[in-house]
Amino acid sequence: MVIAGIDFFTLDFFESPKYFYLFFIGLPLLAIGFNLTSLGYGSKLAAYQSREMAPVAKDTFNYLANETTGSIEKIAQAAQKGKSTVVEAKQCGNCQELNKIDAKFCNECGKAL
């Protein structure tokens, strides 16, 4: 590619380049070399990035968890205020299974309630 570049840029006014075809050989070889180099160092680069990003991600997650705990507790308390803790149920006379209050048959044994 260097030879083709020197040949191309040192031409006289209407002279045609002699080694221009070397660009077509050199560019694909340069691309292949770049890709192989990227593959060779890719695992090292990924390992480095994971070591650099893992502590930051951990700190961010912990910060968000600590800062949102109070809000989540407030939401849970607000949801519990409107909810009744008394559950109405029918007990089956046959198997003693608890069923919904409006159930006609037992969920466990199938007998009529």
C-alpha cells in the first residue's frame, strides 16, 4: 500500500499509475489483519472492561436499592391499608380443606359444600 501510495501521489500531470493495483491487494489484507488482531485481543479487552464495569454496576445497584427502600415500604403500607386481612372461607366437612366462600364444591375432594 505504501508503494501504491507513493506511485499514485508522485505522478506527473497526465501520467497513469503503475502500481495502483497494490491498493486492491493491500486493503483487504489490512482489513483481515485488523480483524485477526481484534479477535486476538478481544478476550483480554472484554476481561478488562468487565473488571472496570463490575464495581460501578454493583455500587449503582446498591445505591438504587438503598435509596428506594423507603419508597417501596411506603407503597406497601398504602396498599395494606385498603386490604382486609380477614379471609372468608368454607371448610369442607369431608376433608377439612378451606375453600372460597362462594364455592359449591370442594377443591380437594370434589364433594358438595
